[in-house]
Amino acid sequence: MSSLCFHCGEVVPKGINLFVKIDNISQPMCCLGCEAVANVIVENKLTDYYRFRTEPAQKGEQLVPQQLKRNMLLDDESLQDEFTYKTDEYKEAILTIDGISCAACAWLIEMQLSKTDGILSITVNATTQRATVKWQDEKVKLSDILKRIDSIGYKALPFKASRVEELNKAQSKSFIKRLGVSGILMMQVLMIAVGLYFGAFSDMTEYNSVYLRWASLILTLPIVTYGAFPFYRSAINTLKMKRLSMDVPVSIAISLAFSASVWATVSQQGEVYFESVAMFTFLLLIGKFLEFRARMRASHVSANLLKLMPMTATKLTLNKTDVDQAQKEELIAAKHLKKFDLVLVKPGETVPADGIVISGTSQINESMLSGEQTPVTKNVGDTVLAGTINGDGNITVEVKKENQHSFLNQMIRLSESSQAHKPKLAQLSDKIAQYFVATILLTSIATAIYWNIHHPEEAFWITLSVLVATCPCALSLATPTALTCATVTLNNKGILIKSAHVMETLPNVNCFAFDKTGTLTTGEFTISNIELFDEQISKDQVLALAAGLESHSEHPIAKAFVQFRDFSLNVTQIKVTASSGVSGIYQDKTYQIGRPSWLLENLDSSEADKLNNVITAQCVLVENNRLIAAFYLDDNIRENALSLISQLHKQDISTVMLSGDNQSGCAKTQTVLQLSEVYSNLSAENKVELLKAKQHSHVVAMVGDGVNDTPVFGAAHISIAMGSGTDIAKNGADIILLNSNLSNINALKTIAVKTKRIIWQNYLWAFGYNAIVLPLAMCGYITPYMAVIGMSASSILVVTNSLRLLSKKHETSDKR
């Protein structure tokens, strides 16, 4: 019978033997997280928690009691493995930050933490309310980083999809409560205000007037305290750091208006404006709430990606001589899978880790990662990714990557990093926003002095209008909201942005350079003909030798020889020459396979003449500098290649093919695609030289399969890799086309151009609105009500404009 976890109450998975001694009794635990929490509770002598609790605790990732939350995350490596990316030089994690109300909050957190020794970088995305932080563990601990964020008024936790949802729900409930209280009381205050206004034109007794004023004061008090509390908290936090945010003038406006009305009520002199204060605060809260809902819509997709990971996995202990004979099935937590573990994935189950199929065949649905709805057939030797769904067959998978290094986790981490990046224009606007708030405060003081001299009765409300109407929030939201929405849309289409500069550079690209094999063509070669030059060696022997050499290459051509592999034939001293071929030793003879032009260098004249006769072959086999065989292969042009090239030409974008294939193979491709320029028989160095020459007059994007293309990718302004070509962890590309769909390149260019245009629209609106409204407010043409509506509408308009990037209308073309 299964036991229950003493901490969280969940069933303890088979094979988990974790216990914590609580009040001298060993209690079972279901995971390392619960064990760590329970140990901390015991060590801090807080075991009374277990006696007095009314229900089981949350699992280990959500600590109970609350004050122990930081302690669990402190130094426990097993816990950090779940959410931390590690290298020899640093650690990196995504944090969910609660309490961010605008872009100024993100700026404040970045400024504060960047001063901490040991933190290499931190970027905060105000839209998703998440931060990507890199730190050196020997200098600063994660708990210190969290405490540092706490010290300026924000709460941070490692990013988990479930935790993000909880925070969003909690924040939404808090907004609704504040809106409910403020709205109901505001209506009461407005009804009293009607009575006071009518009383001014009738014979209302002084006693009734005083009573109504005091009633208004009491009803308004919760609005300006509980309802407006988020504005005060944000203002105080920024002032503590000797900075300014938009919440500073808003808080001053609310406080001044309420204080003036209280003084009028107590002294029974002057007018009261409780109804204005109540409506003012209520409208501000509505604006904040609508902005919050819009931002959350943009952040849902990346948060939901982590939900793709299953909670459990069926781990196998197998007979080493027969992988099909399972000795034992063990249900464990998926996050505890290690490299080389074997797992059984049954029909309908989610693949729990990145790995290689070692037994079975099935159809895998990868749409959640690549955007491609058609299931992909997976056979023995094929790669499967965590989060994808198994179709109709049982497969046994050997784990190749642990959870923190999985494709899904890297995808989330890279997406967060690219979203958080601020273009130069955004960095400038953030600086302007800081000075702008100071300008608002100085302008308000000048306005108050002027109107007090000329029209004292109007000075107060005109000053409030100036404080509120001019809001730099829209300015700070202009870029992050647009980048977040664009990244979400691209991820949905199977396009992963790895580098932060992509969205800035891509709209300026006017030349696309393509590799041929595996990019413009499918890279799925078949051997159409073999020409033998040695009668003493058979066709089967030649194929076995070629397969033995090519098994060490990642080039697409190597896949054509896989079926001819003879595992009893062992080639040693393998040397792979990028973009050229492979050499090795077999039975004391040196064999080389690769491009004819590469092998010409070391052959004597008679053999070179032979090789010149087979220059149209894709690859040749040489034994001790003697030609043995030539291989002719067929490769099909990739679907959508022709339509992509046509669309690029219509946009006056030049296209270039840089290929290591022979002239004959390139000519076949050129006949169909009609690119602007074609270059064949190129080494990696040749490609780099040609690319750099192009860059004198063009902004160049290089598209390749990622195999042997690293030098070329590094030379291009932007590099784009086909998802089928290489492992993302080893790829130097800026962009990955996860589904290898070439039509996505045009969609990528279209969305990048639209993103740039929307960012400029946001900036023009933000600057234009403030340029118009400031002089009008100073001249007294804008009332406080109009100021609140204008300020809120300004931010909401910017966010809503950015949300257009989530629309599907631009997927084919953008006609505007």
C-alpha cells in the first residue's frame, strides 16, 4: 500500500525512500522539495506548524510556512537544479517578480541589483513580470539576490508556471477587491456630493452640511488608504532609492486633494472635494487593472510552456543484452531523470525528457514546440524532445539531457532573455522618463505659484491636473510590450529568437544568403549511383567503409549511408574536416571520403585526372590517395523554398546561395529557384569571405542547417538555423526555425518590420500625447477627471497597440 507524504499529503512514488524525523518519528516524504522544507522546519524548531495546521502543506516548490520560503532556495543544489541553468562560470535563473506595476519598477530593480558584487547581469521584463539573472555563486547566493529584491519592496521567486498563475490570480483578486471597495464607496460619496451641491442653492442648515462633509470624509478614507495603497507603496520604494516614478506625482495628487478636503471639513472653511478624490482614485485603479490584464495576456504563452512537462515518468531497468525485455518499471518524478536513464513512453503520454529512441516506433506531436501540427514519425535513433506527445506506439527513450538543459527549458530561457532586451531607443526612453517625472514635479510647482497669484481658487485643481495628466508610463511600456507580443507570436509559429538584437536588425536585412544542403533542400539524400574504380573491392565493402567514416559526420550527406553501416567494421583515428569530409584508418590503410575538390590536393596526377572526371559526384572515397569510388546522390528541394525566394525578390531583397556542393548540384537547384547569385564548391572559409564582401553593401542574414556553419553564422549580421540541422545547445545561430519551415522566414521578416513600426507608433503616441496635454493642463483646460482618463488611456493604448502583434492577420503578409 502506498504511503502519503507527511508534508504535502501526496502519494509517495515507488522507489522514493525519503524520511524526516519530526517529533522523534520518521515521516515519509514524496520528493526532495518536501524533504528540504520539512528539514528547515525542524531545524528552526517550528514543528508546531504540523500540529496546528488544518490541511496538508503545498509541495516543496511552494514553501509553508511563508517565512521559510527563502531558506529552502538558499543553497540546496538539488532544488536549484530544477530551475537554474549552470555553467562553469555562472548560474542563470528566471525569477517571477510580484509587485511590478510599470516599466519604472523594472528599471529600479535592474539598477539596484546591478550594483551587487557577483551579479553579472539582470534584465527585467515589466510585461511578463519576470527577470533573467546571471550570477557567480561563489560571490553571491540566490537567497541574497531575493533578499535584495525584497529590500526594495518586491517579492521574487524562481519562475514556475504554477507559481506565475497563482501570483496573477492573487494580483487580479487584489485589484478587484480594491476596485470593489473604491467603487461602492465612491458612489456613496457622489450621492452625498449631490446633496451638498443642491444644498448650496437651498437653505440647508449648517448642521446638515457639516454632517454630510464628515460622512464624505469617513467614506473616502478607505479609498485613499486601501484603494490607493499600491501607488503609495511604489512611490515610497522609488523615493527610498532616490529615484522617481510616475506613482510619485499620482500619490502627491491624491494626498494633497484629500488633505485639503480634510482641512476644510475640520476647520469648516473652504470647499471639500472628496467626490473628486474618490473618482480620481477609482479611475486610476481601473486604468491599472486594464493595463495589468493586457500585460498578462501577453505573458501567458511562455508561462504555459512549462506546463508541457509531465509530473511523472516510467523509468526502466533493462536487461543489457535485450532492450526489449524490461526487468522493472518504476514511476518516478520526471524532474529526477538523469542522463542515460531509460524511460518508457506509452501512447498518449508526454515525453518527459530530451532523448534518443532506442526501441519502438511512433508518431510524435511536436506542435507545442514547433508549431507544426502534423505528427512526426520517430524510429530507432531519432531524437525526441521533452513536452512533445507520443501518439500510437510504445517507445523506449534514452535520456540525453537533464531537465535544466532540455530543449524546452532552453527555449523558455532564451525567449525570456530576448524579450527582456532593451533596444537603444528603449534605453534612451527609460532615461527620458526619469527626467520627465522630475520635470512634471517642477512644472507643477511653477503652475501652482502662477495660478495662486492670478486665480487662487483654481490653482489647486489645475496643479493636480498637471501632476496626473502627463504620464511617462506609456513611454516606458512602448518597447517591452511590443517585443513580448512579437516573441510570443514567433514562438507559436515555431520560430525561436535566441539573440537580443534580432528584432532590431532584421527589418534592415536586404540580403539573404542560403546554404544549399539541408536548407534549400531537404538534406534527405539517397544514393542514386555508385562508380567503382577498384575491381578488388566490392560495392558492399565500399558502402560499409563509407558508412563507417560518415557515421562520425553530422553533415546531411552522412545520413544517406546509415543503412549500410557494418558495426563489425571499426574505423580508427577519425578526423573530421568541416565542410570537406572525413578521414580514418582501417586495417592500416588511410581512407578519406568527402568533396572531390577537397581530395584533389593530395592526389598524384593520374588519380587527379580520374577525380576531375567525377567532379559532379557529391562525394568520393579514397584509399591511400587512390580513388576507390564515387557516389552520386539525389536531394529534393525543400517545400516552400521557391515561394520564399519569390517573396523575397518581390521585396527587392537579394538572395545568394553559398554551397559546398559541386557546380552540377547547385545548377539543378538554381534552375528551380532562380536565386540572385549562386556560388559552389565553397569551403567554410570561402563562405565567410564572400559573406564579408557582401556586407560592404548589404545587411546580410545567413540561413543554414547549423552543421559546419558556425564560422559563417558568426560573420553574418543575423544567422538563422533550421531546427532539423543541429542541437540548439551547440548552435551559434541567432534564430532557430524549429519546424524547418522556410516560409517562416518571410513571416519572421514581416513580424519584425511590424514590430518596429508598432514600437515607433507607441513612441510617437507617448511623446505626442505628453507634448499636447502638458501645456493644456498648465493653462487650465484639463480637469482632474480628464487628466486621469487621459493618463490611463495613454498606457492602455500603448499596450493594446502592441497586442496587435498577437493577431494572425500578419501571418501571410502585411499589406500596410
